[in-house]
Amino acid sequence: MLAAPAAAQHGGPPPEAEAAPQEATPPAPPLLRAVPFADLPGWTADRQAEALPALQASCAALRTMRPETPLGGQQEAALRAGTAAAWSGLCAELRVLERALPRPPRPGTGRAHERRMAEWRAARDAAVRAFIEQHFEPFAAGPGIMTGYYEPILRGSVTADEVYRTPLFARPPELMEVPVNGNPLRRRFGMMVEGRLEPFHDRAAIESGALAERGLELVWVDDPADAFFLHIQGSGRVVLPDGEVLRIGYAGQNGRPYVPIGRVLIERGEIPREQMSMQAIRAWLAAAGHERATELMRHNPSFVFFRRVEGLDPDQGPIGAMGVPLTPQRSVAVDRGFIPLGAPMWVMVRDPMARRDAPPAGRLVVAQDTGGAIRGPARTDFFQGWGPEAGERAGRMRDEAEVFLLLPRIVTVAAAGAD
């Protein structure tokens, strides 16, 4: 089994997706189209070695799985990369590559040292690029919407007081998670009522006390808007008054549909569609006052529950759906109904802080997470990192991106099967 919940890592779609109506259920995908590496835009310009930590993390998770463990995918993707068995040989070869990579130059200064560092980085990138070309084959998945997400940092306390009044809840024991009929890679949440799975209490009911006095509060935070956006991102860091940092991750959802409050603001004429972003929503909530802000947030009945995450270093990202820490700007969330977890991908990424006419750049990323709004073969969510700067970038990220899936070559899969 996968080390993390098979359901969505995020509580709902990123708020920047709220500028448009919710995406319709995608049609059945066409067959993936094989393409040469020469057709990957910017393939030779990326710093591919920067994706090594993400690839290594995936292999670490795959080594603990039973060979038949399903990773996802359809058609060609499922055949070549849909189980842990397909990756055993590749991960062994990756360890060989790591040992063979050139070592960095000795510390130094000046132009000569800078030149040696540049040559060292170029050699590492070329080695990783050659490894990918030898062991993988690119397939065009088509264009899709790419959004961004991040790990927010909140202020909180393990006890409630006049400052820390908004609780983050642990998952109630009666909240159940079951596979969707006909699609075991999707999950439904709810509670059993007379033998039927029904949605759990909605946001308004929970905030009004439906779970009070049950000891489910993990931590209390000082800003209800911060808590609301944490539900969307799915993971976060809570800084306690003594400076201790509590890491929390996604543990489940109440089974209610996600209603974008940005769309509500657009329909009310509060924010023009072309100006919608996470930053615009936050500004409106801050200016609206407690009652109006609460009323707006309760338009979204979806509610997320959390768990404490232990053992992570400060420089590690949150745990994704694959059960490994996410790597900033190299991990992405995908729909594992189409894309196997652990698979490398080539995506065209536009810098969200650059001018709108700035061209996108190609980037090697790894599918390591899932999301509540990530549906379709080319729909991706780009992990930006943690903290305010990452939040600023994630909140402004929404573009159509070309997506290519890198699948193990048939000879590699055949060798893994023989093993």
C-alpha cells in the first residue's frame, strides 16, 4: 500500500482556479502520443540534476512497496509504470548514476572557481539528461491547466485563548473512506447512516460546534482565513508561541463538494474575474470584517481534517500522496487515474512573477502528489515550496501548460518483469 492516504492531498482546488468556473469532468483521454526527446521544448536547457532529490525520494518509497502495488495510470502508462515492479531496475540504475556523478570542486572564490562550478553543474545535468534519455521514452499528454500550491506557515497554540481561537481538527473516527465504484484509485469520504455512506457535517456545522468537546483539536490558530487556505493547500507549518514548529498534513475530507469562494465573489461583483487570485481573496476577507468573511467562507461546505507529521527536517517539504517529502519546484500533483505516481514528467512552466508575455521554460518534475481539483491527463499542480514567497508564487500561478509523460522504455519494463 502507499504510505500516504490514496485520496487527495489537497483539500480543494487552488484559489487561483476560482477565477473560472470549475473544470468539467474531462473526456476520455486519447492514447498517449510517443515523441522524440528533440520535441520536448527546452530539453537541453533545464537543470535536470536538480530533480535528482525528487527521483531519489520516489525510489525510496518504491523500495518499500510490494511489487504489485498500483501506482496509477491508464493504457500505456499503466502498462509501463503502473506498479512498483516496473521501477526496481530503474531505481537500481539511478543509484549507479549517483555514484558516478562528478564531485563538486573544492571551495574557492573568483572567476576561475565560478567557471569550475558552472562546468560541474553542466556535467551533472548532462549525465542526468543522458540517463533519462537512455531509460525513458517521452509521450505527449497534451495541454492542460497548471496551477501552483505551497506549504503555508501559520501562528498557533496547543491551547485556545483570545488570540488563538480557530481550531484545526484531527480526523473523526467515524469519518470513513471508501473506493469509488469502478475506480479504486478514487475515494469518497463520509459517515455511515443506516447502512449508507452519507456526507459528513459541512463547514458551517463544524464551525458552529458539531465536533466540540471531543478532543479532536490538534492546534488553534490566530486567523480563520489562514485556516481556510490551509484546508486548500492540505499541509502546513504552525509556529507555536515558544518557537516550536508543528508540521501537519492532510488526513481526510468531509465528503462535501468544494465551492470556490472566488467564484462567489465574482458572481457578486466584488472582484472582477480578470483580477481574481489568492491575494485578491485574502485582501477582500481582511477588509470585510469577521461576519462577512465567515459568511463567505461558509459558502464552501468542504472541510479538511489534519494529522501531525513527525520526523521532517525544516528543509524538507510536506508529505505528498506518494508518502515522500515534496521537492520545491520539482514535485507536482497529478491525477493518478492517468499519471502513475513516481513518474518523471516534462512540463512547460511560466514564472508566475514574470511578465505575462514571458515565455515558459521546460522543467523536469516528478509526479508525487494528488489534489482535489487535479483531474485529467494533463492537469498539474506545481509545488512551489513553503512560506510567504512560495505562497505569493503559488497564488499567481495559473496557465495552460504542455505536459509530457516520461515512461520506462519497454526493454526496461521487460527486464523488471523478468526479475
